[in-house]
Amino acid sequence: MIKSLSFNSHLLVMLGNFGFQNSRRATSHGFLFCLKDQTITKMKKDARLRVDSELDGSLSLRAVPPTLIAAEKEEAKAVLTLFFKKQGLSNAVAARIINKSELFIDHLVSRLHSVHKSRYLVGRELTTLEIRDALIPYLESLLEEHGSMLADVVESFPHPPIKDKPITLVSPPDSAPDSKQVKAVSRVTETSPAGMLRPQVVYLMELGMDLEKIKLITRRFPAFAYYSLEGKIKPVVEFLLELGVPKSDIPIILVIYRFPALLTYSRQKFKTTVDFLYEMGLSSENVGKVLTRCPTIISYSVEDKLHPTAKYFRSLGADVSLLLLRCPQTFGLSIEANLKPVTQFFIERGYTLEEIGTMISRYGALYTFSLADNLIPKWDFFLTMDYSKSELVKFPQYFGYSLEERIKPRIALVKKAGVRLLLNQILSLSSRNFENALEKKMQQQLQLTDQV
């Protein structure tokens, strides 16, 4: 049903919810262009306060706790950000659009309350997966209707977008701290009359995080401040611990990997991803390692991203379980935009699919490199090195070393010495061990020359 409704139809429904009795008698486009300033002002004011349903009896926002509304807004922003990134926008551009789209975010939250009315009536929070399932089909329907104008539609909501509006792809200069960040940080540092911090803060401190790290998480993800300990945070942390993730690694996942949103995913979402990892042949211990190394894998859709990527690598003969363990980040890449071009690059240079599968199994990061900035220039230099192409099948890690800082200087030393070393000896050894290997090879060559 969501996909069948146009954006303007949704607008009319929302306006009806706000008590505009005559909106149904106006056509959607006519209404959009004829709203008076005082009507728009009233709608903006009401949009922040309530969604009183006239058409379907949807839930009033006044019945939902303010902290939950704040958290849902952050979730809606996260969904919208991911959706824009999927369309090719950068993080900076997506953030700029969303920062200007408060009314559209309110609109998305009102949709959640309408679609999941029964959940709110019994006092149950929505999981991240349920929020995404409710909003993404709607965003897809808007994209189908408005195409490249979607960003303008979101920014201008509820006004019609300005046609031929130039799009600025340059990120705006850093501004003062966002007021939502300030409020969120203030919330996690508040103490009770007895001097106690909030339960979720105390819980994370018991895991080994200090207050400064918790404040850092909150600045990056303000919604964290509004999530309950028992309903959101504790179940996820306990699930990670059950999977074998060391307690000491929890702060690393949240702070170092900059993925505090991990705490907002439902246990079911975790289980879906973990079941996939088990299906791919990973042990419980290795599942924990994957989640520690790449917690963002939880955010990938199993059906739309992980399974298709695994199928693609299997078509190359790659060891999928080994690839997941060594470089799970590879599974976040686009098959069409990232993986297939790299495969084609090696095919055009005479490698078989079997050889490519061997290379990716041995060096999982291979497909994460840029063609223009990494693979092509390093391949061009490789052709001057007088090595067989099979050397790259044996040692695809060649593409992981700096061309200017590592490859060229060491190859120059080897050529100057007039000897030949294996590619992995040239690049993988430390400076001292490389010098020793080079000297040893030179001595062996001198001995052979003397014998002759």
C-alpha cells in the first residue's frame, strides 16, 4: 500500500491528520502551491506537537514519551542517510540535506506511529529493523516518483521543491556544536540527587569505558542518550559477549570503529547476521572476530547485500568463510560498482577466474582498492619489474604496499644488486631482514660466480 501512494497523496493524508478539513477537496498540486503562509506556519507548529488522526485514528505523538520520539527521529535520520548514500551521495551531502529537513523527519516519524499504532498502544518500542522496514519502501516510492529531485523534495517539505535549484556538493564549513548533540551529552552526564549517573552510562563504564568515551559516542550518535539499558543496550552487549567477543573489545568496537549505532540494533537483527556467518562456515569464535573487526557488517542486509556478495565470490572460486574472516569489509562493497570492475581488470590482463579466486582468498583486501589510484599504477609498474604474472597469484599482497614508499625503492635496490628475490621477500620483510636477505643472495651469487 505504501508504494502505491504518491508523495503528494501522503502529504494530503498528513494534512488531514492535522485537522485541515478542506485538504481532501483540493488537488495535491494545487494545494501545494496555494497554501497560505499562516496555514504553513500552523502546520509547522502542529507537526512538532502531534499527529491527530482524522482519517485512520493514528496515534497522537503526545501519548509517546519525548525521549522515544527523539530516538526515533535519530533512527529516521539514519535510515534517510543510508538511503541517500545508496543513491550515490556522499556523507557530507546527505548530512547537509538532512540538517535542513526537520519537517520531513517529523513526517517520517508520524508514518512510524501510523503504521505501527498497535505497538505504541501497548508501550512497545520499535526495533531498528522494523523502523527500516516501514520507511525504506516509502522512500523508494518517493524516489520512483521524483527521481533526482528527491533531495529537493525532502529539503523543501511540505513546500514544492524549487526547480533548477543548483546542487552544491561542497561540504559546508564546520559550525558550532549541534544543539541535539549538546542536549544528548548533557543527558548522559546528568546525575541523580544521590549523585548517580544514568544506568546505561554506569553499565558501559563497568565494561571499561570512561565517561569521556561515552560522551564521544553520544556526540557521534545522539540517539544513544535516549536508549534504555534493558531494552536496547544490554541485550546487544550480552549477545556480543555470548558470541565470544571479549569484554575488553566492546569499547573498541564502539569508539575506535566509530560504530555506536551497533547498540541500537535489535537482537533479532544481530541473530540474522550471525546466522548468515554460521551458514558461511564460520565457527563461534570466528563470528566474534568478524563482529569485532567489522561491526558495521550488522548494518548490511543479509538478503540484499551479504548473500549476493557471497554468491559472487563463490562464482570466482573464492573461499567465502576465509574472506569473511580476513576482510569482512569487502562484503559492504557494491557488486556492480566495485567488485565486477576489479574482476574485469584482472581478466583483461590474462588471469583466469580460478586465479582471481585464489588471489582474493589469499588477500581479502584486494577488492577494496581503487582501480585508478591503486591497481592500475601498481600493475603498470609491475610490468617493468621482469616478474611473471603468476607472482601476483602467489603474492597478491603486492597491491597493498605503497608504490612510492615501498615497492619502487626496494625494487631499485634489488636491481642495483643484480640479484633476484621472490616478490614476498622484497616487500613483506622488515627493513633489516630485507637487507639481510639481499646481502645473503648477493653472497650466494658471488660464490656461484667463483665456482664457474
